Amino acid sequence: MSSRDLILGRLRSALGEPRPVLAEVPRGYRPAGAVRTDVDLLVERLTDYRATVHRCPDADVARIVDEVLGGWQVVVPPGLPRNWLPDSVTAVPDDDLPAGRIATVDAVVTAAAVAVAETGTIVLDAAPDQGRRIITLLPDVHVCVVRADQVVATVPDALARLDPHRPLTWISGPSATSDIELDRVEGVHGPRNLHVIIVD
């Protein structure tokens, strides 16, 4: 008899008769497509999370970026549409910039993969117009452009659109945490300021 058999035998005798199998738990989760998408709800949730929300047509994205970031250095992912950037910002393309260089840049501008209205969450999946995760964590300001057709109602709707094999970053407002006394501290593990431009 091996040591393994001895230990398992002792466990079986200590536990006695096998316990009955528990009944199957019903899994009636809400499926994707069960709720109507509401962009106004996304705006409400993002505002609750202390994000600044701007709504505009595609032609006005550069104007909003100019209002928020004019005169600043801005790191941009390689696939970001250039018409989103005004001449007033200095674009720093992310061609595998080192972390130290990214940390010296004032802000980052990205697109998004999907946004969840019910939770006020924006998801990035490292596509070319969103870039590496690090560029959205080190600058103090993140401007994220979300098209209205990327807004879904619920998390199941978002999961149905996302590739689970891609690196996903879920953002619900500016980076914030609280200590044991519930004092809110922003910017601990990401940007303190989040601006979301919703392109209608």
C-alpha cells in the first residue's frame, strides 16, 4: 500500500458515507440582447463615476480633443484616426515607447472596443486604435472615443462582442480606490481624469 492510498483511505473512513449529490442549480442568466441599449444610461453611469462625457458628431471629435488637451503632449496608438487629433496637440506615437517616456506624456487618446450602458464600463481590447494597456494606465488624462454603435446594454452583450483571447481592459470611470476609512484616492493605478467622447 502506498502513502497516497493510506492517506486517501483515512480520509474516506473519516468522512463516512458519501454525501448525496446536490440538486442542479438553475442558471437562468439574462442572455445577450435581452435589454434595449440606452446611450443616455451610459452617460448617466459614466457621470456618476466622475468621468467627463462629451457627445458630438464624428466631425467634432478633434474640436473636443482640442478643448480638453490643447497644447499638451498626447500619446496615441498606431491605429488611431488622425482626424481625431487637432493641430494643437503634440502627438507622440506609441511605437513601443518605454514606460518612463509614457509616464512623462500629459494624456492619451484612444478608441474603444465596446461600452456597457448598464454598468458605465468601457472595454479596450488592444486593437490598433486602442494600443497597449500601458499607454492608458500611465498618463494622468485618458480621452476615450466611443461610437454610439459600440454601446451595448449589458455585460452579456459586451462579452458576445469581445474576443476572450485578447487583453481586455475594463474601465469604469477614473482610477480610484478607498482606504479603510473610505477616503477616496484617485489616480493610484491609472489616470485620474477620464473624458469619454461619445460619437453619435
